[in-house]
Amino acid sequence: MPNISKIEFVFSFLKKIISKNFLLFSLLKSVKPILVPIVWFDDEARLIPEIHSELSTLIVTLNIAYYIKYILPSISTLFVLISSLYIFVKVSFDFIRYYINNYF
């Protein structure tokens, strides 16, 4: 059974919002106010271990996702620097080897 005081409060709040702020939206001037019925469920969700595990995984994933934008470019930059250094050293040693073999 829905709580009547909650329903009255929400409907009075919606009426105030619609009557005061509705004219501020110029794109919605031709739309008439509509009240949509709302269904309340007073059931509570209990935190069982499976839900706790899923929520923990989700939170950790969201935290990691925030730092991915910094981690991936850093790894890419490091890879480019290491590749460039490898190419530089390889070319330098090849040049030194060529110079020693041909001029000494």
C-alpha cells in the first residue's frame, strides 16, 4: 500500500514545478502539462554477498577506467621512446661497425 503522504507531497511538488518553471522553456510552450502516475515500491534491497561482490567489482572498474586515459598514453609514449632508443643504438652500432671495417 503506497504511503498517501508521500504521494501528496510529490504531486504538490510537481504541480509547483510545472506551474512556475514551465513557461521558462520556450521550446515546450505548446506542450500542455501532463501528470504521470508514479508507482511506489516500499521493498528494500538487502545486500547479499553476490550483490556486494558485483558492486565492488563495478567500483574498482570505474576507478581504473578513470585512470586509463592517463595510463594508455603513458604506455604508448614509453613504447615510442624505447623503440626510438633501440633504433638509434642499432643504427649507431651499425655505423660504427661499418666505419671500423672500412677505414681501419
